Amino acid sequence: MTDLAMSTARGQSRIGKVALRWLLYIALGLFALYYLMPLFVMITTSLKSLEEIRTGDLISLPREVTFDAWKTAWATACTGIQCEGVRPFFWNSVLIAVPAVMISTLIGALNGYVVAQWQFRGSNLFFAALLFGCFIPFQVVLLPMARVLGLMGVAGTIPGLIFVHVIYGLGFTTLFFRNYYVSIPSELTKAAKVDGAGFFRIFWSIFLPLSLPIIVVTVIWQFTQIWNDFLFGVSFSQAGTQPITVALNNIVNSTTGVKEYNVDMATAIIAALPTLLVYVVAGKYFIRGLTAGSVKG
Amino acid sequence: MKNYVFGAVSAVALMSANVVVAEPKAEVLHWWTSGGEARSVAVLQQEFADNGGTWTDMPVAGGGGDAAMSALRARVLAGNAPTAVQLKGPAIQEWYEEGVLADISAVAEAEGWADVLPASIAGHMQCEGSWCAAPVNVHRVDWIWANADVLEANGIAMPTTWDEFNAAAEKLQGAGIIPLAHGGQAWQDATVFEAVALGILGADGFRKAFVELDEATLTSDAMKSVFDQMRTLRGFVDPNFPGRDWNLATAMVMNGEAAFQIMGDWAKGEFLAAGKAPGEDFLCASVPGEGFLYNVDSFAMFDVDGEDNQAGQALLAKLIVGQSFQKVFNLNKGSIPARVDVALDEFDSCAHLSAEDMAASSEGGSLLPSYAHGMALRGAQSGAITDVVTSHFNSDMSSDEAVQQLATAIANSL
Amino acid sequence: MTKWLEDHLPKVVLAPSFIAVLIFVYGFIGWTAWVSLTRSKLLPKYDIHGFIQYERLFAAPRWDVAMNNLFIFGALFIVISMILGLLLAILLDQNIRTEGAIRTIYLYPMALSMIVTGTAWKWILNPGLGIEATVKGWGFESFTFDWLVNPNMAIYTIVIAAIWQSSGFVMALFLAGLRSVDTEIIRAAQVDGIPTWRVYTAIIIPSMAPIFLSAFIVLSHLAIKSFDLVIALTGGGPGFASDLPATYMYAMAFSRGDIGQAASSAMIMMAVVFTIVVPYLYSELRAKND
């Protein structure tokens, strides 16, 4: 916490301070309601029986709580001929997301470090070009990318999907690290250079230890994007390598079949659990990163 | 007789499985993923496995196959096409023109498909004279579903003309019941539109407008009446219809909130899943007017290397059109078999009506492809029509303006 | 040799990314530009046919709607998400005891795939099921909230759901930024008796310029690519009232087999992005170098 927060209320009266505090909590609480509303709908729906959904209010609390939909979603929902729920697809997503996040974060950190601290003629132009690349609509790259993956011989494989996610994640990871490193005084690098430290040594022993907050932000972003990606996942996979979003879509998006909303909602929450977990765990590191920051300050 | 045919088919299958050296293999791209649908495909997989085949499942649901089609394009461009793909309507010929489909005439001729499929449906399965796809089922699109109790309580019979429908709807509205349950999604708007068009334009008019894209018919006074009727129907739906899923509209009919729904026969699956009985709890009838709009699902075989894959394609094609799969699949799915010689004893009354109407309209030349479900036109043209239909239905556009836009949009899409 | 490597190491490190961007971004944009001049249908073809696809595009009423929506949606979504994200970050930076929980609540929507949250929003915003029905149930019979089914307002429901999804992440960015502000400067300002709000507007917020850049890029990227959300929430409807260029392009490329048309719409989208983003990038990066 910045010391500002501590001292904000210093000049105000005690009563005013308490009132302000309450106001603050009420505001935060109201916003929390806005953010929780859809989750509420999803969870209550996933706990209802299909019969109740068909006849009753979609938004109300369940009359009778049942976990059948969750069991179905995990182990027996049909995603095609196989009726094994989303379980088999979960692992595919892990195999894709974990390496892709790690590789793209590492490359992004190095890129950001160069662009922020080792500028050379054209490095800013490179950065701008990379950033503009963030905006290319993925629907556009689908077809040429398919051709390239075919030529590389990795079409339909997990390495192919990792490759695609790394390529289109670079813009953002570089952006995050560059903007973080740019606020670190360049004198630090210069001093280290005078002391004889090389490019990687400075990165490793000065920049990386300072990077925890931005690594957390980058990992959250990349993991979310890759885990939730559907378009690449559906286009560049084949039977056996499909990620969980494709399974989710197969359960949810049937056109002429009977819709089981409770299973849909349960599947969606299960599919989101890893990202939710990352958020909860990463939240702690936010605070730790912050402590590091105050030591620095 | 049934047993004999069944036995013969499996005997042939068994023989071919022994004769072919390679073990049949198939990676099948389809979008039947929900419970009932998936169970229906599983029947095919089972038969495939019983004949020594190895089935690799590649399901991609969503948007009536849109997501599957984008996956298919990526796979074809990567040089990694699946062996069999769920494709339908003119899209089959479009892919054929790209030079990526395999020829399955050998199987089709050995099995005598030409004799057991209605001519207009067989036409969809052929590319420049050779067979390139195998039909699975026939969905009828121009159905009108009704809540039996609601109709009885209000003294209404199933309407046979649009005027009767409008009169009944007004009466229901007076009684505080939503006359027409509808989901405002573009494809549902298009489904209702083509059902109305079939009734008002007649079979010939429908063919001229939505198969031949005849400009005179598209801008005719009759077409204006179609849009007029759409405007009237707009008054019979509740205000919260936009974006509603079709099955929620079906649920409205089921629980008596609404009286009618115009939807293909997959709606029957929803009624049955909720434990309702045809003829007692809900009624099915064809939409006012003569004719039959079909939506036929089929599988096309892609050009792939490897004897095992090609053997897989041949076996798959044979099984798909085989008697036993046609029966079991369609019992599950709510549709009727594509081949006309399947015994319908186990099917319900709606399916019987569908089969009789299909036979009659095939004779009378009014067995027509559904434009709303991609059977009549290529994607660009049917999409252009749907844009106008849904934009008219969801605004206060006049019928004159609508037919003008229709003509422009089609010209622009070619 | 080692000397050369030492001197050029920064460039060597950037080189693979540079090559990747050159091929997979600019090469593919070039490819799209080429295809937009052809009559490609189901699969890409390479015979040039002039600007026919662009003529068709500009003649399509649906494209006009999609572009208008992009401007409405993009502007509202970016501005509101930034303001809300900053506000939440500042509120949350006041020594809140339950910060961890609240932060997670604000952040979690990003974790959920829109394929299904869209359905939840659809129910919430549907007048017959959600907020309107609930408030009416409380006895406020005249309350209406029918944006979802109103062709003129449907695009704003997409704004609501999109802000819901992304503002938490923007908050996280700002929160990380707030906490890397040099506390010495703030303490000094307070010793001088400068009021809190002035400390924010004059010192803290301006020092977060790079964070604004990140937030802007993240949000405009999401705005231009918003696709799942529209499909799940309104399907582009009522009619095509809430269509966006990304959904238009997808429909053309994959459900209508009209790849040439899709390519031309992609090029127009890229041109719009270029005119908005490049001046911003230019000014931001130049300001940094000064």
C-alpha cells in the first residue's frame, strides 16, 4: 500500500473519516454485485434440475439443489461420440497453455528489456510494429497460418498450437514488460555496465528480481487468452488435441439438440477453474510484488 | 423381408471387410455433439467398429456448422483434411469445385442409392454425375407445432391457411396467450419466412425465387404479400423475442404460454424429451400451403491418401445409407430416413405424416430444398436473403422496400 | 566475434521476434490485401479482379451498421473501462481489509469464456427474465429495461457485458501502476500540504502514462476483436443491429464462403485501426524519448 492511503485521512475529522470509509466499502460492494451477477446466475442454474429450468424462472434460486449437472459436465457429458465430459480435454489445454505462457512471457521479458533499456536505432520502430500486430484480427490469420503450419508439419498438433499462441502473444508480453522496465531509471543499467556486467547478467540479477508484479500481470493475461482461446483451438487441432474450449463449445452450442443449461453452466465454470485459480494465487503475489516495490522506494 | 435385407447388408459389409486388406479408418468431422444427436452418431460408429473400422471422432459444434466449416478450411489448407465431413446442400458442390472431394460412385452404384433415394435428394449427393456425398436423414422445416390444450380451450383447429392462422392468432391474443412463440435469431426469422413463402408463392414460385433467384419473382406482388404476412406475424410474437434460442420458444409452447411455433422437426425432440406425447400434448402439422421443405444432413468424403482411409470412406458411405443406421439414427433425431424403403413402424405420428408428405410432394414436384438451412443456395446468396428478411422483421421496413433490398442484395452477392 | 556479439546482443535478442512479426503479421496482412482483390469464395484464390470486393462491401447495408457499431462500442467500451478501472484501482488502494477477495471478484470475469457467460447475460438483460422482470416483481410496474430487444439499444448491452469482462483487468494494471509510483514524491507533496485529489491528478496519474498505453492497447485490441461476446449475447441481432466488423468478417469467411469479401472487410478494419492507433503510438513513444 502506498503511504498515501495511510495519510489520506490525516487532516480529516474522525467522524468524517469513518463515514468516508463506509462510503468506500459500500461503493466497492456495489461494484462487486455487478461483477458477481452473471456468476450467480451461472451457479444457481448449474444447481437446478433441467425440469426446473424448463418450467421455472431462469434467474431464481434453485428450489432443490442437485450436483448432477456438475458430475455430468466433468465425466459423462457428450462432446461428440465420446461421452466422457470435459475431463480428457482439460489435459490438452494444460499442455498447450503452460508452455505457451512460459515461452511467450520469457521472450516478452527479454524484448521489453531491450526496447526499454538497450535502445538502438529502430528499436522503437520495432516496438511500434510489434504493437500494431496486436490488432490483427485472428480470423484473418486463420487461413494463411493453416498453410504455414501444414508446411512446417505441425498441423493439428499441440506444438503447432503452442507456436501460434506464442507468436500472437508476443505483442502483449513485450508491451507489458517494456512499459514496466521503462520506469526503471536507465542510470541503473549504465552503472551496472560500468561495473562490467553484461547484457544477460544485468537482466538476470537486476531486472528479473524487480519484475514480479509485471510477470504476474503478463501471466494472468497470457494464461487467460490462451486458455480461453477457441478460434485457434478449433482450427489448428485435430481429434485428440482439441482444447477444453472446443469441448465446452461442443457441449453448449448444439444447434438442433436438446439444451441442458445446467450442464452448460457447470461445464463453463469447470473450464474456467484453472484461470480462476491463477487469479486467486496471483493475487497474493501482487501483494508480495508490492512489498518489494516499497523496499525499493 | 426386413430381416432378410438387414442380413444381406451385414453380409456384404462383412465380406468387404474381409476382402479389403487395409483396415478401414475414418476421422469424422461433424457437429452433432449434444446428447441425443451424439447418441445417434454413436450408432454409426458402433456399426463402423462392428465392421472392423476404426473411427476417430472430430466433433465441432456451433452456429449450425460454422465453426466446423472454419476448422475444415484450416485442415484442408494445411493439407490435413479429415476423411469424412458433415456437409450439406450446395456446399457439397462448392467443395467439389475446389477439387478436394473423393468419388464414392462405386459404393453408391453397388448399393443402388439411385433407386431408394427421392430424385431431388439424390441430386444433392451428386457432383457432375458422380456420387460425392451420402445422405443421413430428412428434416422437414415447414412444421407448425401447437399446444393441444391451449387450442382446445380456445376452440381453435390447426390452421390450414394463413388467413385461418391470423384469425386464430387474434383470438388467442384476445385470450391473453402469445399466439406465436419465436426466437429472434436470423436463422429462425429465415425459417419462418420460407415457411410463409412456400404457402403464399406455391411450390413453383418458391423454386423460382429461392432456387433460381428469378428477379421477377423476387420483386413480385406475391413476394410483397410474403413480407406483409411476416409483418402480421411480427404482431403475434411477444416483445422479448430477439435473441431467444429456439428451444426456449418451444418451451413456451409446452407450458402453454404460447400456442404455436414454426420450426423444423428437431423441435419434436424437445417435446419428447420433456415427456410430451404427439397428438395429445402437442400437435404437429405442415405449415399452410402445399409442399415440403427439406433439410438433409449428409457426409461428404474428402480426398485422402492411404488405402485404410479410402476403405474407411467406402465402408462409412455404405453404412450411412444402410437400412439399419437410417432407422436408428432418425428415431433418435426426430427426422425421417432419406431412403424411402425403411419400415416406419416404430416412428411416431409426426414422422409418418412427414414421410407421407415427402412421398406425395416428390411425386407432385413440390419437394423443395430449404433455403434457410442452406439446402437451396450457396452461402453468399442465402446469407444475403437472410440479411434482408431479418432486417425487415426487426424494423418497420415496408414490404416494397424489402423486395427492393432483396433484389439488390442478391445482385450484390453474386 | 565475441565483441561483435556483445555489441549486437540486443539486436540478436530481438531478431527472432522481428522475423516472426514480419511474416506472421505483416506477411499475412499482405496476403489478406492480395486476397481482397480476388473473387475468392470457399478457399483463397490468387487471380486479381480489381476492387470488386470493396465495391460490394460498401454497397452492403449490414457493413455500415457494423462499422457504426464499432465506433459506438469501441469509444464507450474503452473510455468507460479505463475510467472504471482507474476508479476501482484507486478505491482499492485505500488500505481495504478484504482487498484480496474484492480484487478477485473484479478480476474473475476475464477468466470465463464468453461462450457461456453470454448466455447468463442474455438472461439477465432479457426483459422477460432478468432485471426488468425482477424489478417489476418488486412492484415497480412501469420499470423497463429492454435494451437487449431494442434494435437501437442492443449495441449498448454489448458495451455493458464487455466492460464487465475487461474492466477488472484494467484495474489490475492500474493497481500495479499505483503501487510502483515513487512514494517519496507523494510523501513530499503531502508534507507540503497538497490535497489528496491534487496528488492523484497532478502526480500519480500522469506518472502512469505507460500504464495508460498498455490499457489502451489491451482495450482497443479487445474492442476490435469482440466476437464471442456478440455471438453469445445477441448473435448480432435484433436483425443485424448489433453486428460488429469482426462478426461480419467471420460470417462472410466461414458461413457464407465469401473469402474475398471477408478479406476486404478485414483490410478496412485494419485501416481503421491504423488511423486510430498509429498516431497514438507515435505520440506516446515520442513523448517517452524526449
